[in-house]
Amino acid sequence: LTSLRPRVIVDYRREALIYPFGNVRITFDKMLSTCYNTLDMFDENAFYSPIYQKEIILEVKFDNYLPDSIQAALQGLSAPRMSVSKYIICCDRMTEVKTHGF
């Protein structure tokens, strides 16, 4: 396992809420960015470039059931439902940068 190395650095700001019934965890991830010049997240010269500046990734996780009150609150959202990987988004962006030089 020591040969595993990171491919990209992913950075974002998270606001988390917990609802005890159903052990619901709701997170709002914003300001998604990735680092272009190093894989050392402690490097003082690391340059982070934004991927999403205004978009927010909403994640809802729960154990056995999602309470009706949470379901009702989520039904009012007009956002698309999809599986999202912040890591893959950042990897794809890095591929674009290396290919097209953005």
C-alpha cells in the first residue's frame, strides 16, 4: 500500500448538519478547487484554482430511513439529483488543463 500516491488535491469548504432521527447527515460543499502545481497540500507555493465558485454540492446521507420532514424539505429544490465525486471532478479538470492548457 505504500506505493499509493495522490493524483490530485481536492479542496472545498463544508457546512454540515446532523439530524439525529435516521442519522441524517446533510452537507453543503462549496468553493471546490484543485491544486495545479504540486501534490503536497502543505506546500507554501501550492496554487489552488477554483472549479466551482458559485455552485454548491448538497449531499444527503442517512442510515435506515429519511424522515418525512427532510424528504419534504428536499422536494422543494430544483437541483438535479445525481451522484457526484469531487475527486473525479478535480481529476477531470486536471486532465483538461494538461491537454488544453487552461
